[in-house]
Amino acid sequence: LHSGGGLAGGGTLAPSARLARTTPEFEIPETRYARSGDVNIAYQVLGDGLFDLVFVMGWVSHLEYFWTEPTFARFLRRLASFSRLILFDKRGTGLSDRVTALPTLEQRMDDVRAVMEAVGSRRAALLGVSEGGPMSSLFAATHPEKTLALVMIGTYARRLRAPDYPY
């Protein structure tokens, strides 16, 4: 079994599903899957605040392992205390389906749209961390009608130096 997709194994639980379903402080949210093109994107939803907040992690993530690090788990719970927090593993990472080629920024951005549709979110704030920043920025520019706000943490406009971007 591979840990991606969760659906490909005919309903069989991925090895990561063997993680304890609770920690001393709280229950781990249920992992569900949204279809984006030919890929299953793993996501979790928690909280019932006044607005939706899509958390776009950096390079790698794993939804269920997020909850094993107490400080990060508390951070996510805090976000969910004032929003409906939407977490997901980008294609090729964590519990989402593996990919054979490096996905484009546009494909990964469309995964945000697919997850938002799966949870019934019409408009959300996006919180982009590190590599999740450019993806969130592209989503906000492409789908302003679906974007309430854009929050960036430790991210960048582009990875490489350019004449108009010397950093």
C-alpha cells in the first residue's frame, strides 16, 4: 500500500491511518479526498468559524503527521478556533496521490479549487507558507471571486533572481 490517495487500495487504510486517531488533547480530523483531474487530493476540515481559511503548506506535508507535533497541532487548533480551517496535502505529498511528473504551479493551484469545491467553500482566505505562497498568490490572482484574503508566511515572489527581482 502506498500512503497516497487512500481510495486506490479499494478502501484499504493507508499505513498512516494506523496513527492513533486521538492525541492527549483532541481527535484527529477525518481525512477525505477531492478529485482534481486524475489525482485524489487528501484534505481535512475542522472548526466552524465565520470564514473559511485554506492552509497551503510548503514543500512537503502529511495531514495526519501534522497532529503528532504538539506545537504545530496547537497552532492549527488555534486557526480553527476562529475559522473553518481547510488543510490539504498537495499532489505528490502526504496522503494525496503520487505523481510521475513534477506538477505545474497551475495544476497545484487548481487542487486548491478542487478542495474548496469538495467542502462547499465559495470564498476563502488563503494562508500560504513557504512554497505554498506562490501557489496561493496565483490562486488569488486567478480566482479573485473565490479569495477573501491572502496571508503569506516565510514565502517569496519567485525562487530565482531576475533583473526586476534581485533578491
